[in-house]
Amino acid sequence: MPDASTPSSASESAVPHLYLVDGSSYIFRAYHRLPPLTNKHGQPAGAVYGYTTMLWKLADSLNKADGPTHMAVILDASEHTHRNEMYDQYKAHRPPPPEDLVPQFPLIRVATRAFSIPCIEEAGLEADDIIACYTVAAKAAGWRVTIVSSDKDLMQLIDEDAGIDMLDTMNDRRIGRAEVLEKFGVPPEKVGDVLALMGDSVDNVPGVPGIGPKTASQLIQTYGDLETVLASTHEITKPKLKQSLIDHADAARLSRELVRLVCDANLPEPLEDLSLKGIPLEPLQAFLEDQGFKSLLNRLTGSAPQKGATVVNDVMAAMEPKRAAQAEPEKIEVDRSKYETVTDEDSLDRWIAEATAQGFVAIDTETDCIDCIIARLVGVCLATAPNKACYIPVGHGGGDLLSEAPNQLPLDLVLAKLKPMLEDPAVLKVGHNLKYDWVMFDKAGIEVAPIDDTMVMSFDLDAGRSFGHGLDELAKLHFDHECIPFKQLCGTGSKQITFDKVPLEAATEYAAEDADIALRLWMRLKPRLAAEEASRVYERVDKPLVPVISRMERRGVKVDREYLAKLSAEFGAEIKSLEERVYEAACGPFTIGSPQQLGEVLYGRLGLKGGRKGKSGQYSTDVNELERLAAEGVTCATLVLEWRQLTKLKNTYTDALQGQINGETGRVHTSFSLTGAQTGRLSSNDPNLQNIPIRTEIGRKIRDAFVADSGFKLLSADYSQIELRLAAHMADVPQLKEAFRGGADIHSITAEELFGTVDRDTRNKAKTVNFAILYGISSWGLAGRLGVGKDEGKAIIDRYFERFPGIQDYIHKTLAFVREQGFTQTLFGRKTHFLPNIRSPNPSIRGGAERAAINAPIQGTSADLIKRAMARMDDALVKEGLEGVRMLLQVHDELVFEVPDGQEEQAAEVIRRVMSTAAEPAIRLDVPLDVEVGWGAHWGEAH
DNA sequence: AACCACTCTTA
DNA sequence: GTAAGAGTGGTTG
């Protein structure tokens, strides 16, 4: 316990023991592992809190055996060091620190001063180098040294014989020679050689391509050091490895210098000045008070816990990592009896005050309808800690004469009281599928921010795994807890009731549980984001999209009902006439829409020849089969094809769409799912506006039903061949990249490479092959598509790989990675998981997983790009004075806007710019991203 | 009423 | 060959 009055009991004769705290690396880890808390000024302080408790622990061991007699915190002073002179790419791709961490950096120095511990930083030296200098100097003086860090670079310094070790306070673990041997397979003095071979993507130390920790360790174990490895390449049998070592020997030597720690610089402060006898009470107490770290303050002053401080501190304590034990995380059983129904103003105020003081709260809304556009608010839930949740009913009962409304607070009052907290930038609102709740509050004029969405978090961590991302499923998975099923309250089918009819006790148990679980999920998932490298895609791509998509859904798109009705009537008449002709051709009536009956008619009654299909033993009657028959002159098949096209259009689009038009807005409000597609794409439902026909003349008429509001035009902007461009970049294919840069026709280039000549036929074939590549090629599949034999299919693929070896390389590398790691990644780090299928012994299952794995990085990167563009779009438009432009739809590579008349050109320019620069600054693509823009009175015209 | 198989629409 | 959602018929409970 820090206390100036404690006499120094360490014997004066004992060897001095210097603790060197790697402050810079610590706060990054603290930031990612702790919840985003704020101090009492509303500033972000999660990392500062973590840092403070770490110093506290160290101070606690002051004067104890093996505790420090001398201590210093080492920080990075400047970005630019001698390593940048050696290698201009050093740490070049490092993203800027998160926004809510930046203001915490200066607080770190304040905290260090509060403990009266020296804080050392030196221009031109990284913290690692300063630590090395002090370590070497202390060693020379015969001192013991403990480096408080878990940075692998610093492990080079460990020398237990000389009393130099490391302490990882996050995991509460001492790191000595044995731990280094376990991690690297080599002793500390050879760690630098291993690091040089394996490189470091975070610091952008190049290393040798193809060599990771395993191979690097093996090589150094075999040959002893880097130079010997490089001099012994003739002995290496694996050809790839050998060549890579030869080709990148210089990069390896450069890397060796980059990871070498500077240990001979002058010490900014003499060793003796780092002596630490005790921690004066005064500055520390003032600091803790200022930050509002009440639990630490109580421990310092020894007083009883102060009222009002308990919740936040309990949560902080619960979040404090005790990972060393690696025991089961302590499980707090869900206890629904603890939930509260809030029906009076005082209780409501109390909950809001608590959420505000704590700086985070889980929220959930209950409504009378699944469609958030027409839904009315029935109740709101808040959760501030496990089992600490409430339900605030605002719209229960009173809907009919039989039921009297229960006692509850008025809707307007509740919203007015919630608004400041929901919009408070210092209070994080956590929710599961917050998009829904965001719309509900948006309708009430409340812009909820900042937010964390546990459904999106789960998706960014676990896309592709064998479970979904719904709240109930995740509760079962992560907490082995069964949520109350919605059905249990509201029934199902015709007997279903709306949530406002549910009695308050039952409603509270169900609703508060959802908020409770969302909060627990957040505590569970948030730390995983950083640990599993999912922070970037979550923070920069998906989370920002939640409000963006909410707004798009709320705006909806205008649909011309009369026009659709007219189309429906036309299609209906045509269908009727076709039916009669089909019956005539088939010698009697049957249900045309039944593949079973159609199969019987074609292959039974009419006696045509054709194949059966797999499991059900039923005849296949899909387009391919019918087209084959039609080509043979079977009238019935031709008529059925026409019938199918028209019924599809009528049933799915012209009829159904009319029913989807919102009576109030006259518009269709689709719902976009952020977690709908494993690759990171959005999906659209109720209705699906991402599959509106375009290919055929007759289908395209449906697009004309999507119109602009009066005084507006519809503007469509789509990426030109984005997936092929990304494939050219990611697989590094010079000819294709050059073609895209020069604006050449990519399929013609491919045709030239594959067949030596370009005409309509070869170009079409080349186009098919290009797409086949994106989908994970197989000779069998390609042959089927091209209508050629399997051998010719294989020959074409071989030729393709020969002309574009980068593609083959990309496929091999992607498959090797996914087999090893179990997941693929996009350029922006989005993961899609493929275990266990990618290692399935069943070739068909495995093959399917492999094709998906080849496609996922490309499709996913494309999805990341358009999402980045969407996240930036509104700001960019507003900046150019185009606040009247509204983004309405996303169709994978296309964005649809409503633009005020006269602003088309200006809007087109901004939209094109935002879309084509969507990769920047994170990624520099070798190919341009071309965007085609068009506009008109309706969607069809905008293309 | 709930589910599956089949078919068809999009990128 | 990739990724989706939706309507229909037909079976199951």
C-alpha cells in the first residue's frame, strides 16, 4: 500500500532492484481489454484506470521481497527514430490510435506523476531502447532489473543469471529464460534473430516472406544465428523456403537491425535518481479524486465505500483481468426476480443517473410490431450490471375496451428524460441489433450515440462459425442460459398478441432479460475484438454503419403503386393465356407451378427423355432442363418457361411490392441486415430490394416502379467490375492490373491471353472464366458453364494459371492459410471462419468450403469498400452543401440516392469521389476503382 | 402452423 | 463454382 509513513524496511545492503515500466505498450493493451469507461469529467478513462491499477499493484510490492527499490516509467516520445532512417516503411502502416484513447495519453503522465514515479522519454529513442539502455547500465552496476511489459522485442534482454527478468502484469506472470524458450524455442539472446526472420506486421518489420514464428524458430535452433542461416541456404531442402531466404537475405539483415535494441545511449536520468522509497499520499489522493476512481481512493484513505460509487467500481473490479488463473470466468446466474418495473418518476431518474454516472448502459426497446418503421414504442429497458436491469413500460394495455391500461409513466415524459442520457457522448449505449432501437428513438427525435452493438460484434468475431448472432442463441452459447422465448409471451400464428398486451410482470422478465444479456455479451465480446484483431473492421467499418443504415431504412424508397398494379394486370392476363396454351400442349390441366407434377407431365404423359435429380428422386424441371427441351422443339417447355418468368415477376415483385408500401410514407422500407452474409455483405429483406430484376427487358420494367420524390431524381452509382479489380490487386496479376489502369476491356484482355484471338465467342468464354475464378474454380464446373468437356475445361484453367500465375498463387496461399488458421481475411481484416468444413474428410463438403474460402476475401473486401464509402458519404455530401441528397439503397456494388433536381452533377462528383477512394488511407490499391453514375426519374432510367 | 425442396431473382 | 431472400407446392405435426 502506498504510504509515505511506512518506513523503508528493505535492508540497505540488499542489491538494488530496478523496475522499468513499459508505459506505452501497457496503455494500448489496457485500452483494449477494459470497457470504455469515462472519468467524472466525462473524458474517456478506461486505459488510464487500467494503468493506474497496474501502478498501484507495483507500488504495493514496494519494499517487499523482490519488489522494486528503484522504478521508472518509460514512454515513447516521438514517432521518428533511427529505425526510420534505416527503413522508411518502419511502422508505416500503423493506424492512428483510437479516438477515445488519444485524450488519455497525457493523462498517463499525470497518473505517473501522481505516484511520484519518474517518467522518462527521450526524443529519437523508442521506449524499448530506453529500457534496454537502463537495463544494460543497471546490469553493469550489479543491480537486478525487472521489465514490466509483455513486448516480445524486450525478451531479448532477459538474463536470469544476471537477475534480469520481465513481468507481465496483465497476466500476472513472470517471464524468464524458460518462458522465452517456451515461446520462441530459443534463449533470449537469440530472440532477435528469430524476430528478424519472422518479421512483424504491426511494426512493419519485413522479415522473410513465408517464414513465420515456427519456421524462424526452427532455423535459428538449427543454425544458431541469422548470418549462419543465410550462409547455409544450400543445405535447405524445401525449395520455396530456400528461394525466399536467398531472395530476401537483405530484408532479413535489415530486419535484424530494426529489432536490435539500442543499449548504449546516454541515460536521460542517472540510475540513482530512480530510487523510490515510498509514495507520498498527497498527489496520488488528489489525482484519484480528480478522476473519480473511488474504489482506489477508498483503499488509499481506508474509509468505507462511498455511496453511489459502488456500481461502477464493482464492474471495474469485475473487469479487472485475473487471467492468470485462467479459471472459469465467474458466472453470475441470471436472476429475473431482480429486475425492476419502473412506473414512477423517481425510479426512472435513479436509473438514468446511474447509467450516466457509470458511463455505459445496455438498452433495448419493446414495440408492438417487428417492422420498426410502423412500430410504436411499448417499453424501454436499461441494464447497468448483470442482473441489474429495469423495464419502463410506456405503451401497455388500453388498446381495446376490455383491458385497462396499467399504471405506467407517459411516453413523452420517459423519452424526454431518457434523451439527454441517450445522446450523452460520455455514456456508451450497448444493445443487440441496435439498428432497430436506433430507428425507434430516431422517430422520437433522439439520436442515440455513442453505441456498441453486440450483434455486430459477434458477427465481426465469429462470422462463418456454426452459430448465428441472435440474442437468444448467443445467450445459450456464451452463458448456457435459456432466454424466455418471445412465443411464450405472445403466442404464435393467429393467436399471436402484440407486446403491449403482455402483463407487466411477464413483460419485465422478458424485456429486462434482453438488456441484461446484451450487457453481459458486451462484457464478454468487447475484449475479444482487440485480442482477435477484429477491432478495426468493427470500429471503422461495421459499427459506423448502424446509424447510416438506420437512416436509409427510415427514408425508404418511393414506389409507384398504380404503375405496379397496371403491370400486375398485364402479367395476369398474359399468364392466364399461357396457362391455357400449356394445358393444350400438355393434353390436360395440372398445377404448372408444381415441379413434381410438371415432371410427371413432361417425362410421363408426354414421354420425353430426361434425368432424375438426386435425393428426392424427382425429375429436375429447372431452367437448364426446360431450355434443353425447348431447344428440341417442345412447345410445352417453352410455354412453361415464359409462364414461370411472368408468375415470378407478378408474385414476387408487382403483387408483393404493392403490399409493402407504407401507407403513411408511400414508400417501401426494406430492412438491411449487417450480419446477413458471412462474407460481410449486407442483405436486404422485407422486401428484398437487392434482387429487383434487371437482366431481361420485361423484368426491368419493375425497376421503373422505383421513382424519385417530386423535385428529386434517382441517382445510381455502381462500382465497375469491383471484384475482378480486387482479384487483380490481391493476386497481383500485372496484365490485369495494367488493363484496369489503362481502362481496357478486361474480358478481351483475358480472351487474348487465353485464346490468342478476341471475338464475341472468345470474349464471352473469357468472361465466364473470369467469374469462375472469383467463385473458386473447378474444371468440372467451368466445363458445365462453357458447355465443353471436362478436359477442355481443365485445359482452359491450366492455360489461365499459366498466363496469370498470380491467380494460382493467390488460391494456393488462401487455401494454405485457411486450412492452417481456420479463417480467411479481407484486405481490411474482416474474418470469415471455415472450420470445421475446410478440414472435412468429405471431399464435397471440403471442396465447397474451399470455393467459399477463395471467394470470401474478394467478395468481403468489396463489401468492406462499399461500407466504408457509405460510412463517409453523408459527411462528404454535407461538406459540399448537399445535405438534401439522401442515400436510399445499397445493392452490393451499387448505391442509390435521391437527389434534389439540379444537384445531380454536383452530387455525382462527390459520390464518385467517396466511392472510388473508399480504400484510402488504410489500403493503397494497385488498380483504380471506377464508378459509373447515372440518374433519372426512376431506377430503370438511372442505369 | 412449421418445415423442406425447388425454383428464380440479384451482385 | 460465390453470396443472398422469397414464393410456391407439398409434407409433417
